Amino acid sequence: MKKLKIYLDTSVISHLDQLDAPEKMADTLKFWEKAKNDEFDIYISPVDMEELDKCSPEKLSRLKNYLSEVRLTLLEKNAESEELAELYVKSHILSEKHIDDCRHIAYACVANCDIIISWNFKHIVNHKTISGVKSVNAIAGYKEMAIYIPTILISTEETDDTL
């Protein structure tokens, strides 16, 4: 079975070490165990790295240790992703103030990822953004992008299809 190509926005990486949000941190760590077992192809972008660099040196060190535990692809900065992010802003999905959130989505789309996972409910994991991205991507020729929280990928319970 083909592995899912999963793009991580910075909020997921940050919640690997987020003691003030224990439930999100617990789900993120469960997702991370699956990532460490190479169940997914993991992608991050220059946007993640720019945002992580704003962490305290201590937290940045801990997060880089987590990142070293998984096989991941660091996407290169590219004009196509930056232009798609600008298109999201011009389409009023998010304002220019939140261009980095648009950049996360654009990098995932251009890299042909299957899913973006994020804990950012305000700007990424919400109906307005998801439906706006769906519309813009259809017009611009990109595939539909699934946008979820990490919790959706941690279920290991088998379901009984006989009901």
C-alpha cells in the first residue's frame, strides 16, 4: 500500500513539546510514533524552518531532536509555491498578514502531498480555508488538499465492517 505524503505545518512540530496543551501534545506524540515507524512520507518546508527559528534555543534544540527521529523531506524554496500562496491571499482565503499559513498550504500542494496536518484552527484547519483552497486549487490545476489535525491519523482500532 502506498504511504501517505503528509505535510507538517509548524504547529504540529511545536506540539511535540507543548506542555501547556497536554491533549494535543499526546496526540502529536502518538502521530510521531507512527512517523518514526516510517508509516508516512513526511514533508516540511522552508516556512517550517523559518518559524522554528523563532523558538527559544532550548525548545528549538528539543524540536530538532524530534525531527532527527524521522525520515523527512525538506522542500526547497520555490517560486511556484510562493506564487500559489499569493494567489490564496488574492482570493481572500487569508489576509496578507497570514501569508505564512498560505505558504504552508501552497508548499504542500505543489509537492503533491496527500494531507496537511496542523493544529492551527484559526487559519488552516477551518471551513473557510479548506473550501477556499479547494476552489483555488481546482481553478489553478492543483489537486484537492485534505487538511486535518494529527488525531485523524493515529487511530489504530480495527473496525467491524459486518454491522
